Amino acid sequence: MSSEWQTARIEDIAAQRPSAMATGPFGSSISAKYFQNEGIPVIRGANLSADIQIKLNDSGLVFVSEEKAREFDRCMVRKGDLVFTCWGTINQVGLIDKDAAYGRYIISNKQMKITLDELRVDPRFVYYVFSGPEKQAEIINNGIGSSVPGFNLGQLRKHELLLPPLHEQRAIADTLDLFTNRITLLRETNATLEAIAQALFKSWFVDFYPVRAKAEGLEPEGMGAATAELFPDNFEESELGFVPKGWRMLPLEDAYEINPSRKLKKGEVAPYLDMASVGTRGHVVSSVVDREMGSGTKFTNGDTLLARITPCLENGKSAFVDFLANDQTGWGSTEFVVLHPRAPLPPYHGYLLARHTTFREYAIQSMSGTSGRQRVQNDVLGRYPVAVPSEEVAEAFGAVVGSIQQKIAANQEQAKTLTQLRDTLLPRLVSGQLRLPDMEASIDNMLSEAV
């Protein structure tokens, strides 16, 4: 490592101004009674993450008035500031970067912040250092408190890091940003693809748009003539309501297999998925591990997993199983409901149904049990009405959404590869073990091969 790299404490690289390092407001002074729908946003725990990919989560923000915010001027953060969690998930770190939705934020009473001297350090570099495995472990291993881990301002002040010259900090941050930005783009692309699939599901099987258009003598938009020809041009009545002519309206228990039988012997090592690895958006899961089969649900590729317990169901936890090897059976939490469409419905229909607002509301209303431990009741869920089209329509739908599902899965694999590469490079770059520009050609090759 070059002698140009110097060790510095965080307190030494803070901006030379009052409250450059500060904790959030005292508890009750920024309680929920002051929150409103607009004004100055407040950063709370849910807006930070230990995921290096998420510098700041701008969703679910609450706000305080401009007048109230002025009381907490020392707790204000702006572009370039870092935010840390003081209690709970103490390895969370955030950065107010150029992509932040707002120019100013107030930190909550469980956070602390630092404004850095940008003549000496690039905030992005410091963010990556604290997001790396060494600092993450240091924070967690030195947590204070017994039941709830803590990380205080005094500890933050004493944290040391290696600093290369400013131009090299920027180059390292730029390199890591290349990976992070590509991963973000892939995730955003997947969100768009899923939105397209959801819109198609709603149009064909909820609103029956192609049928209604033809009933009015119109050509359905967004599809070719051959596909439009597959739809009827009128409706007929069924026991569960009106349905396009020739289609069937069936209860879920007849249109789907609910918790279908899957073969997996107790004690057999198989891919295991826990609830924490299932997201509230998107069909992909964050991690799967091999574990001896115990008590839990069993699933195969093409199944949909729906969280059945509060608050996981309300939060939107659902997943599509496409991460197993051919003919492999996985298992997971006992708190999943496994859904598998019967023919002619294609597999991805199950995931799109599980994400559909009306279905989710119905599932939530079916929950029963003691407060805080309520669960979906399968017999009630089984009565949900499902429109089952002709084989030709189901096949056409499956071809479109199946292609989308495969593209999402491919993008996820690319994102996973890029994440692994970035997370391997990060500790080596910020420690000086690998140096730029010597590695630039190799990194360019890594990026090219990953996509």
C-alpha cells in the first residue's frame, strides 16, 4: 500500500462547522403527533438499510412542518451527508446522494449523522467503507446495550479508516458505483417487466378488457389480430358471476392446487427458503440455503409462495419458485401457502394472482387467530373466484408472461453476479489491496462478462 494512504478518525474528517456530527432529536420532540403528509421528510429506521445497494429508501417517508424542522436544524441532513442507526439494526448506513428525492431531511431520534469535509474525503468512499464487511463487523461486534444493540456518537467519532488521496477516493467510488448503478438498472427493469405482466393479468382476467372491447365492436388494443380472435365477444352468467362466454369461473381450490403434495424425505438435504428471504416486491428471493428437511412447506419450480401470517401477508411477501434445479424439490417456512395453477392456467398466473390487490385484500380479510399471530385460512382462500379461460387464451397468456418471467430471472442472475463481484472488490479497493488504475481493464472485463 502506498504511503499516500493515511489513517484518519471520523471526527478528523468531519466538516469544520457546528453540529457536523449530531444525533437525532430527543424522543418525544419528534413523535408521531408531529407527522404530516408534506413538508420536510424524516428519515426513520425503515428508510435505512444494511444493503449496500440501498443508500436511502425514500418510500414510506413521514414529514414535519417547516416550522417544526427549524427546531432541529442541527439534525438536518443534506446531499453528501451520511446517516447511521443508533439502536436496533446498528449496521445500517445511509448516504444522501445525488439521487435522493429531497434536498433536506431530518433524522429521527434513533439516528446520527455526519457532514464530511469534502475537501478531504468523498462521501461515497466513506459510505462504501462503512458498508464493507470489515466496518459492518466492527460496528456489530462493538454494539453497546444488552437486549437492543446500540451504536453511539462517541463510538462513531473514534472509527478509523484508511484514506487514499481524494482523486483516488473518487476513482474507487466511481468504480463501485458502476456496479451499483448497473444492479439498480436491472432491478428497475425487473420492476417494469413485472408491472407489464400485472397489467396484462388485470386486463385479461379481471377487467376482461379484450372481451368488452369486442362486445362493443372494437378491436382490442395492445394485441395482434390473431390473439384478439381467441377472445369471445360476449359474457354469460355463472354461479360465481359473469364470465366471458366459454370461460369458467371457478373457486381457487378447483382452479389451483393449494399446498400440493411434494416428495421430500425428512432429514434430506434440500434448498431451504425462509420468510426473511422473500421480498415485499418482485418475485425473486434474496437467498436460498441447503438444509436438512424438517417441518415446513414443500415446493417445486412453477409454484407460488404466499405468506399466510401477519404482518408478512399485509407487507406483501410473495415469491415465484424458479430458483431450483430441474426436478428438484425445495422446502421453507411453515408460514407459506403454496399455490400451483391447474391446467390450462400457466404457472406464472399464480404469482400474478398472489400480487393482485383484490386477491390480497381477500386473503387478508380471511385471516383469523389471536392478535399478532393471525393466519390465512386455506378453506376461505379456496373460495376466491378465479376466471379460467379457454386453452388457447391461457396458452397465449402463458407465452407472454412466461417470457417476461424468464427475462426477470435472467436479469436477477446478472444482478447477483454483479453484486458478488462488487462485494468481492469493495474491501480490497477501500483497503488499498487492489489499486486503480492497474485494475481498470480487469474490472471492465468483469462488467462485460457479467452482462
